[in-house]
Amino acid sequence: MTRPGPSSPRSAVSPSGKPPTPNTAGEMLDAARAFLVRKEIEEARLEGELLVAGALGLSRLELFMQLERPVTAPEVDAARDALVRRGRREPVAYITGSREFYGRDFQVSAGVLIPRPETELLVDLVRDWARGREHSSPLRLADLGCGSGCLALTLALELESPQVLAVDLAPAAVEATRRNAERLGATCEVLLGDGLELLLSLAPFTVLVSNPPYIEPKEAAELPPDVREFEPELALFAPEGDPDFWLRSIVEALPRLIEAEGRAFVELGWQQSERALELAREAGLQARLHDDLARIPRVIELGL
């Protein structure tokens, strides 16, 4: 059976009993939502919009403005492929190739940690602190474990003429950060290698930001399959039995990493805050916890 051409309407019911091929963007959207609901995808409505918009090369707003727009056979195939991938729990960001962070789209792909909304708190805290500085000297900012570059590049664009350095151990992350910097027009030096060693060789910095791995490998089974089976282990998991490894490494190196009046802002796991305060106290550092919107201590601010 040949696929109907553009001039012939698609049948409402196919002889094989399969779901009818959608004629319009609106029908495609309805079918996508229904499929994701059957697959028990929690945010079926939103994700259906993102996947259909991506298949049609539209933004979500453009999709809703063009619900009567006819769809082509290649567009139907693209949407079906995206939905099948999501049905297997592949993250939407890897399917569409991007994730929004702080109002900007960041390209992501397999091997690069997907930006999370709660990480935007780090940007808010650094912006507020930087604007309250009494010193007019140039602000030197380092991002340890840059991933997609969402922190380093956002701060490069949000702050006034900062000098920004981003480092990561993963080649895919360094490549993604460089690609996003070019797309967004952000000025940022991006280096591949042992993050702390690199930063210590270039210190001191005014501000250090980091979203280090803090999940214990034994907790992997408790993670959603979207995370557990697809996102990079290097960016998710701390060494076995030592979830504070990276935080402790930062705390111990901090006197050599930041200026006397500088700050570090480090994202924490949801059960890590008390241990973080203890590590800071033992090292003689100033420390303050900041809650996210769910009132979970999400960031520790450190000073000398």
C-alpha cells in the first residue's frame, strides 16, 4: 500500500488497525500525547509538545499557532521515531538535542549531563553576590565540571565582563561547552583535563562554581531509567562509598583556589548538607546553605 500523496487525504482508519496517520500538526500532537500517556510518561503533555515541535522544526509557541498546518510523511516518520525513543525512556533532551537553562537553549547529546532547573539557583546566587561586591577588579570565574557549559556560559552572559574558565574531564562535555559558547556568543575559555589540577595552576579565582557528582553508585537502581540508563556515569556518580569525594576535594583546595574575598558555590545532593557544613567547619571555612524552590538545601556557599 503506497503512502497517500499531498493531494489525497489520509484515511481515518487504516486497514491494518494501526493508529491513523495524522493529517495536521494538531492531530500529530494529540496522537503523541496519547502514546506517551500509554507509556506512563509522567509529563506526557509537555513532552509530546516538545517532541512534535522538534519533529516539525518549530518552537512550542509556533506549534500552537500552526495546529492546522498539514504534516508531511517525513515529518510523521520523524515524530514517530522520537516517540519510540522516548517510549524506551531516552531523555527528551537527547532526542531533541537541546535543553533550556536560564532562558537559553543549550545543545546536549549522549555523554553530556542534561542541565537541571534546580541548578539555576547557582546562577542566581553568583549574580547576587557579584553585584554586591565592593571591589571593582575584574571577576575571574571558574566552572569545575562544566558539562554542557550551562553554568559557565550563562554567567559569562549574565555578569558584567567576567573572565570565565570552564574545565571538564569528559571530551564530550568540553566539545558541547565550546559549541554552546559559539552558538550563544559567550566568551569562555574551555579546557579538557583534571579540573582541580588545572584550576590550581591558574588560580586564584574570584568565584568557583561546581555541580560535582554526588550520587553513590549503590543508589543507581533508585534513579529513573531516563537518568540511570542514558546520562554519563562520570557526571552522576561519586566514587563508591564516598559521596563527598568531590566536595571534600574542593573544600581542601579552596584556600589555594580563590581570592581572599572570593566565594565558591557548590551544588549538593539532597542528603549532603550536614556533611558539607561539617567539612567546611573542619577546614575553617565560612559556610552558608541555600535552599532550592522545594526548600531542600541545594547549594553551599563557601568563603575563606
